[in-house]
Amino acid sequence: MALLEIKSISVFYNKIKAVDNLTLFVEKGELVTLIGANGAGKTTVLRAISGLIRPRNGSIIFKGIDITRMRPDKIVQLGIAHCPEERKLFPRMKVKENLMMGAFLRKEGVGKTLEWIYSLFPVLKERENQLAGSLSGGEQQMLAIGRALMSQPELLMFDEPSLGLAPNLVKKLASTIKNLNQQGLSVLLVEQNVEIAFSISNRGYILENGKVVLSDSVEELKENDMVRKAYLGG
């Protein structure tokens, strides 16, 4: 059984179908990427998994449990964390306060997790009493990842983590995500920078108009003519 299974979900915004009969899975320990143009439905898939929007049909199964209609806080407790597009930090709260918001459902072991995150991102320790809104773009992304990790997830979902970052920071970010995956964290990644996404992922799904039009290992997708022309400039 896969860690996450999405079975034939369709998601609507009013009368507009954003996701159309979509099926995908993530095995435990995998790093899977969703690729597609703006409006392809990638963010909507993550929001449906997180419980922020409910599919009209189909099901979402995590660790064998149907979470399709589960509340977002219960989904977090089960082991899914969502690192959203544009980070969605609390800019007038301090760095440490933002991190602690990620652990609001936990009752023990929070201090140990906090120290682990500070070891991953030493700059957050240095800036723990600084307002989140005063951080650089790269530091804010580290904080967003750290906040998500505070819930100790088994599956971490990233939505456009490289958005607005300088190229050198994008490479560091990719290395961080890969390192987390190698430590055992399962990852579902939405990323416009397809080359970066492919460089760290095991498998990928190509989405168009809310549908999966292609899925395969990253190695096979790189050799696919449609993928090369549309996303890799080849």
C-alpha cells in the first residue's frame, strides 16, 4: 500500500473544474514531483490533500485512512504538512514564534524538534527573535520549511518553493529538500523549475487542464519528446 493514494478525484471552484478525475500515488520514502503550466491544477491537488478544499468525487487515502473529508488539523496530526506557495508566514511574529505555530498540535518533544531545525538552518537560530517579515526571501523559505517540519510530518508537500529566489539559493533549496528526503521524509513537490525538480525527484506526473497526461520515472520523463519540448527547452 502506498503512503498516499489519490483515486479519481475531481475538484471544482464553483462551476470551474480545476482537477479532473485525477489519480496518483506517493510511496513511503519517495520524492515525487507534479509538473504543469499555471492553472494545470497542481496547487489544487495539494490543497485537496491538506483538506483546504474538498473533492466533489473520488478519495484521498493516507496510511490506509480515508482523509477525503477530514479536517485540516486532523490531517496534520496524521502526518501531512503543507509548505504553501509564497510561504504564508506571519510577518509580524518572530522567527521562533512562527516555528512554534507549526507545532501547535504537539504536546511533547517540541524543543528537540526545534533544535533539529536550528541545526538544519542555523540562520534561523541567529534570527529567532527577529520579525519574520524582515527576513530575506531565502531565509523566509527556510522558515516556511522549518515551520512545516515542526509538526514532524511523514509527508511534506512543497508548492513552488523556489518562487522568487536567486539561482544560487534555488540550488541550495533543492539540496535541502533532497537531504530531507534521504533522511526518510516522503515529499510531494510542485515546482515550476522543472530541471531542478527532475534533478532531485524519483518520479513525476505531468498535469494539463487538471488531468494527469503522463507519469513515469524522472529518467523516462527527461527522454520524452513532449516533456523536453514543453518543459526542458529541447
